[in-house]
Amino acid sequence: MKRRLLGAAVLLVAVLVVGTAGYVIFEGWGVFDALYMTAITVSTVGFTEVHPLSDAGRAFTMALVLMGVGAIGFSFGILLDFLMEGHLGGMLEVRRMNRQIDALSQHHIIAGVGRVGVIVARELADEGVDFVLVDSADAPIEVAKANGWLYVQGDATEEETLHAAGIERAASLITALDQDADNLFVTVTAKTLNPSLFVVSRSSNESSESKLIKAGANRVITPTVIGGRRMASLVLHPFVSDYLDLVTHDAGVEYRLQEIDLTPSSPIADRSIRESAVRDRFGAFILAVRGADGVIDTSPSFDRVLVAGDRLVVLGTPEQLSSLAQAI
């Protein structure tokens, strides 16, 4: 449609140029007089002739009227189609969305809105965090529109598309494209534009994992491997699997796992887990602690002293976790 609009505009300009040139050639008028005469002729306004016309000039004027009426009718039809088909509203919607994306910071970008990408988007939406979807196909964009999610329609492997999604200001990128080569290219490009970006990449097979890590991906997920391990776990350790589902995946259960960072001003900093009384005060459980040195204590004792810079993995209901996060 944009090409048709551009074609209509070019046609109108061409009629003005031809008309102006004709009056200059046939009547010897100046350029401004010739342009003025062309404008009032093409628009069929019917003003008085700028100068008396010769027979050749009258013949040219009649031809110009036919050309002008045809060009205006064609252009009006194109404009009417543009308005009736909702393209104007779509352009305004894209501009509004671009302004919203430009205002984001520390948001998340999902490249590739297939079956995996849609699940990721829903999880992020449930958490209430800001994110932008990137896909070139129409169907995923319709899904984004239906859910009210921010999106950029374009090729995620191109820098221009990533710029439009705010890659320089983003906190993370999840690249879930179908081809490992595309995920590799997006990872390299994104890391070049934002070296501090946390990148999670999907891979179709295990052989691609090392390449994606070398390209800059912080984490690589291979759905087939995870699916296979999950199926084996259901057979070998069904209760453990049910428990993990309960606290991480089941939408009907209120328990959640969450990360909480300790700041120097936290009231439980420099206190042991027992002294912090997180369980008694908030009802939440501290399951693991990652220290500032990056070492993860997967089973911290009650005597472990919590210090600023520690990252806690906590289990509890959304209300418990929210109260704990606000308190510390």
C-alpha cells in the first residue's frame, strides 16, 4: 500500500511537471506562470487564464485537464483504499508503540515468537515485567496485538530491528528462532550492540550449545534435551517432578521461586538466616544463597551469615515474596 501511495504522489508531481513544461514550450511563459496555470487546470478550479492562449495552448490545456482528472481520481482512490483498509490506523498504532518502546529501560526482548517464544512472553506477562517481541511473520504479530504486548515486526538478525526494540537499553534477550544459525547471529549482533546484555538462546541440538556460548550467550536451552530429561525424571522420580511442577509451573498453585538481592541497607544483612527469621516473619523459605564471589550454597545452614551482595533464592506465595522483597 505504501508503494501505491508513493506511486500516486509521483503521478501527481509528473502531471505538474509536464503541464508546466508544456506551457513554457507552447506559450513561452515563465515557470511560475506556467506552474500556476497547470495547478488551476489540473484541479479544475476554473480561474481565468493567466495569459491568452494560442490554439496549441488550448489543445494542450484540454489534454492536461484529462490527464489531471485521471491522476487526481486515481490518487483519491488509492487514498480512500488506504483509509478504508485501516492502514492509517496501523501506522498510528506502530508510532504509538514505538514511543512506548523508546521509553523502556532494563526490559526484556524476545526474538522469535513461535511456540517457545509465546510461552516465554506469557510467563513474563504474568510477572508484570516489560518486554518486547520481535518477529517478521504476521501470525506472531497478531498474537502480540491480541494480548496487548509490545512488538517490533522485522528480522531479528538485522541491527535496525534490534535497535527498534531498544537493545541498547535492554536487560536481557531471549532468542528463540527456529534455526540455530539465526540464534547464533542474533546473539553476536546483540552482544556487539550491548555487551552487558544477558542472553538466553535456544538451540535445536546439543552440538550448537558450545557455539552459542562462545558467541556470547549466557545460557543455552535445548528443548529436546530438557524434554528428554523431564520424561526420564517423571519415571524415575515422580514425586520430585511433581514437587518441582508445584513450585515452578503450576498456574493453579500459589507457591513461587524468586531471586532477591541483599543491599547494604537491608535489615537482615550481617545476620544469620536464623536471626533474620524470614520463615517466621514472612512465611518464606531461603533455599539457596549465591555469594558475591559467585559461589552458590545450595543448602545454607541456619548459621550462615547473610551479607550485602548476596542473592537469595526464596520459596513462598506471591504475597509472602512481595512482603519480603519490600522489607529487605
